[in-house]
Amino acid sequence: MAYIVPSTTVLHTKPAPSMAVFTSRGPNTISPDILKPDITAPGVNILAAWSEASSPTKLDIDHRVAKYNILSGTSMACPHIAATCALLKAIHPKWSSAAIRSALITSAGLNNNEDNLITDAIGNPADSFQFGSGHFRPTKAADPGLVYDASYKDYLLFLCGSGIKIPDFSFNCPENPPRPVNLNYPSVAIPRLKGAVTVQRTVTNVGSRRSVYFASAKPPAGFKVEIWPPILFFHSVGQKKKFSITVKADSEMVGKMEVDEYAFGWYTWFDGIHNVRSPIAVSVA
């Protein structure tokens, strides 16, 4: 018989979390209509399993054998997210991979343990090209309130709209495929905006049967963001609601921005319990 007791923190590093120098950074060079990275997770000095076929340092003079090692890198952040996805799938077995990703992204946190915005490796405020939507919070992701779901067909249509060759030969692209920016993703990326762009999204209620969500936004500097409708009413679990996000450039402010320079903001749906927050990244032409 064994007992598991609550863990205690021996060392409090401040500020934490912060973005390491090796963090994978945006923008997305392959599909700029999709904001990357999605999210951040612990990746510095992680105790991980280690192959006994190699020494801890991998040096020829090191003949030690170890089952565990202290490692750093995005390859250490990845298993944190993978394990969280597995747990979410166990809790919500009918959720798609897109719904699980949405839950992680929209429930992520922005603040460190000093209650300030997450910083980069030199102490400056980080942005969505470093942490995506923020630092993952597994317990929040288990009850996200709303999710942005997407099907296999949605991704095929996204490839059609992006002009990318479809790997599924049984699927034919329509003559007028949807714009790539309209893929039902839990974040918004608009590269080289001219004037104004309206983006379509659909959310699925996975929270309370009867709920009302109110929209709010923190627009990227130099842009205006309008969400319509600003209120969503749900009467059942699984019900879907469509809405639009219009991003408009402020000519005076945008004139001071460099071409391909991005600004970052957020929009959020709130029902009094859930904060369903999505990052926005916009650049000008």
C-alpha cells in the first residue's frame, strides 16, 4: 500500500514562467493565416527519462549510466502538452483533436507568478509570437466553456483556399473555396491587412446547458476590432453559434508601422465563469 501526498515547492523562481531563448517563434512562414505557436509549456530543466545507451552528457569520457536526466528544449514542452491532451481526451472522449487544442489555447494564462505579463529571456514583455495564447493551464482546459471545432473537411478546404496540393485524391476543391483566414481556429492571424477584413468563426457550447456569453476585445495597437453579434445565447450543450470579427486598420497609426510588422491583441467571450480568450496578430501591407 502506498500513499501519495500533495507536493510542495522547494524553490520559487521569479518571474516564472518566462520565455526561454530557444523558444520556437512566429510568424508562421508556411501558412501566415494561422497564428503560431499555439501555446507554451515548461521546457527548462525538466527531469525526464533518459536512454541508458547514452551517458547523461553524451561525452566520450562520460561512462555513467542514468535512467533520468535534466533536459531543456521545446522537446520537453511537447510532452507536457501531449500528456494534457491525453487527459482531456479521457475526460471528454467525444472531443476532436481540434476541440482539445481549442480548449488549451483559449484557457491559457498570460501572467507570471509576480502577476505581470509573461516576459522574454531578457525581461521584456513577451508576445503571441513567443507564447501563442499563453502558458497552458490544464485544469482550466478541462472546462473551457466554448470550443472552436474543425473537421477533416474543414482542413481540406483550408488547403484549397491556400493553394496547397490536396493529399486526399478523393476530395475535389470547390471553385470558390473559403478564405484560409476563415478556418475555424481559436486564434486569428491576418497578414498584410489592407483596410478591413472580416473573419468568420463558430463556437460550440461545452459548458452549462443555458449560458450567455459577452464579447470583449483588446485590439492590436493601430487597429480596431468589432465582434458581431456581441452576445451569444446558448440553450443546450453542443449548440453552435456563428459570429464575425472585423479588424480595421487605423490609417494614422498604421502609417507608423513597418511592412510585415505585427501588432497583437485579444478577443474574449465571458459568461461570468469562463474566459474564452483568443489571440489576434495583424500586420500591414
